[in-house]
Amino acid sequence: MSGADAAGLERVSLSDLDGSGRAQLFEGEPKTVRLTLSEGDEVPPHQHPGRDIVFHLLDGEVDLTLGETTLSLSAGDVARFDGDQDISPAAVTDCEALLVLAESA
């Protein structure tokens, strides 16, 4: 985890986090998570009510199902969506993503 300096700056290196699954980068809001999946892994459909989500795929390929729509994302792609719908990422290859889950206005 990180600690804030006197100016309120927090800094985390993704390489310092545990190498698998989900890792929360900072305490508090907005919730910021690093997600790693191995090829063939998927997260079951779930929701994040009251959240706007930014999903930045850092590495690999993932099929991101949002409700009835599936987006095929490649490294460098960024998607923004409403967390009130069913969400299910499925790794086409080993992948790593950074997610920001902000409280909806």
C-alpha cells in the first residue's frame, strides 16, 4: 500500500503489488484496483451499484461483457461504463488492468 506525503500525494508501483488477482492501490475514494487474470480466467457477472468505472487494459487481451454487450479490448484500450449493470471480464490472454471505481455523481 501507499502512504500520503505532506502534500497529499500517494504513489504506488504496480510491480510492487502481489502478482495475482485483485489488489487495491489506495485507501478511500475513488476505489482504484489492479486486476490480473490468466488466459482463460473470468470474473463472474457482478455489479458495482452507484459507481462509474474506468477500465484501462495495460497488457494482454480481454473480452469485457457489460450487460448484453461484449467489448474485445487490447492493451492500451480504455473503457468507461456504469457499474449498475452486469460486468464480467474474461481473459483471452494473460492480462493486467487498472480500474477506477468512482462514486456516481
